[in-house]
Amino acid sequence: MKYQVDKNGFYGKFGGAFIPELLYSNVEYLKEHYLNIIQDTSFKKEFKMLLKDYAGRPTPLYFAKRLSAKYNTNIFLKREDLNHTGAHKINNTIGQILLAKRLGKKRIIAETGAGQHGVATATVSALMGLQCIVYMGEVDMKRQAPNVARMEMLGAEVRPAISGSKTLKDATNEAIRDWINHPEDTYYLIGSVVGPHPYPDMVARFQSVISEEMKYQMKEKTGSENPDKIIACVGGGSNAAGAFYHYLENESVELIAVEAEGMGIKSGKTAATTQTGTEGIIHGSKTLLMQNNDGQIIEPYSLSAGLDYPGIGPLHAFLFKSHRGKFLGATDKEALQAAFELTRMEGIIPALESAHALAVLPKIKLKKEETVIINLSGRGDKDMQTYSSNLNALKNNF
């Protein structure tokens, strides 16, 4: 399988486990046992039950009639925004919390940017009665205050990251420091397809339910399992990994990943890793990341807290370098316009992250007979403050 991880945890030359010695035994044990655990019959039964009865899967594949008419093609939205907690993140946290329980861990830590992974982690920790600590950048805590309140109501302790840009990268750094100090009783529940092996592969497997459902839903609606294009936003890249997973080897399906260009590629305020990054190591894996000539991280920027990360997962780095994936970008302004367009045309308010995927519709060649799936990774409740502050400017475009 060309686009699956190899036995050493690499996608081509990207991936691996570059970790402090104190975490070696934890990560090594996880690497040796995760496949046996998640492929166990009782695990799969409990995982599927919770996805169905707790998270609310399968999520609909919705034909966006008015949007399709505007772009003269057939656009379907995979409605991950309708999951419990409002995003795709719950798929992965259910899988990892079941794994953590089977490993005998009592304490859960996580990092979060937009807060959706933090909420999903706090949710499943409450469900399983486990202590939960979520690290979140101080800047993100302010711009995603509703999600902070949700986490605290669910019983999680939200700890601010006050170093660097005080965003997702810094929250991840703090979570790793915590894990180093508590290696025995703590499970680090990573929220994206990043980090040391086996996390990128494990998270992709848990999120692959998205494309698993797409296949039979497409067959039901169009007579074919295969769309022509799948579009998803990419920060670390878990929603895209899930949307692409069952189509990776089928090269007749075009995979389009959309990064956050922020204020523009040349502005110095961007998070478009594939356009500005180089090979390096971040948070335990070799991938593409934004860094200077001395290997120091360049602070990323995006209006969207969930895409404000200086790297991408190693699977996506490989998809980019191998040209299996097409990587595009959308600016803050383009994402805001796309969010407003979907809201006014389909009555769906998307997360600002998901709006980046919608924003490339005017930039790509679309044919009338084509089918396009856009993975609507989350809902926009958390972004209402940002949307409200831009409402008057956006109204003028409609």
C-alpha cells in the first residue's frame, strides 16, 4: 500500500518517532500494541457502538443544491459538523479513550487550538470517568472562549500556554512536557495526524470512518462509490486524513487539501506549510514545517485557531511531495467570504477551518458532470464572535 505507513512509522521519508528518552518506553509500547488492541473484536464493537449511539454517526452526505448551481457542478457536504461536540474530533477521541482505558491509564492530557479537540477529549474523559487536563494557547483561550467554558463544565482543567505565539504549537509543547513528567499514569490524547509514530497512523485510522461512510453514501446517491474530487482543510490534518483515507490508493479521485494562507503567503502572517515550509522535525515526527535557516520555528498565523500550526502531519507531507494530493491555500478574507456564502445559500454555518475548504471552489476547474465532496469538518458556533465582527463587511458582497 503506497500511501500507508510502513513498519517503521514512515510515509516515504516522513514520520518516525523522534522523542525524549523518558517517553521511549511509552511510545514503544503503544507502537507494539496499538494495532492488536484496536483490531480486537471487543474494541471494534465498543468503538462502533459509541460512534453510532453517542457521537451520532453516520453523518449525512448532503447535496448542496444552491451551491452546486452556482459553481455548475455537483457538490456534496460531508456533515461532520453534525457530530456530538460539533466536529470530526469526537471520532478520534472515542477511539483513543478506549485505548487509554485498555492500557490502564488514569490521567488524560491533550492539546487544542480551536478548542474542538479539547471539548471532544473532555467529553470522552467525562464519559469514562478519567481526569482530564487540556493545554490551550492563551490567545486561543480568548478567541475560543465558548469552548473553554464547555471543557470546564465537562470537568477538564484548561491550562494556558503562555510561551511563543500562545497558540496550538505552544499548547502541544506544554502537553509533551507534562507527559515527560508523568510517563506512568498519563495518556497523551493527540488530536491530529501529528506527533511520533504510531499517532499519525492511529488517528488516521480512527478518522477513516469519514471516508468509509462516504463510499457507501456516494454509491447510494450517485451509483458510484467514487467522487471526482474530495476537498478538506489541513492544519495538522486529521479531518483530511479521514476524508482521504479509503481513497488514497485510488488515484482517479483527486485529493485537494487546503491550508490557511492567513494574510497572504508573502505577508509573513501565514500557516501555509507546504508553500513556505521545509523538511524538519516537530513534535516527534519528520515532516514539513515552517522554520528559518537555523531550524527555529517560524510562528504561524491564521484567523482560524484550528489551522494555526507551523507543520502538517507526515502523511500529508508525503501526499504533497508525491503529488498524490493537491495542496491549495485560502486567506482569512477568502475563508470568511466562503463561510458567509454557505450560510446564505445553504443555511449552514461552518467552522472557520471548514470554510477554508469551501474557499477554493472559485479557484479550481469544475465540470458540470463532476461530483465533489467537501468535508465540512465542524460547525461555526465557536467562531460566531469572529463572524459577527466581520458581518457588515461581508454583507456588502452579497
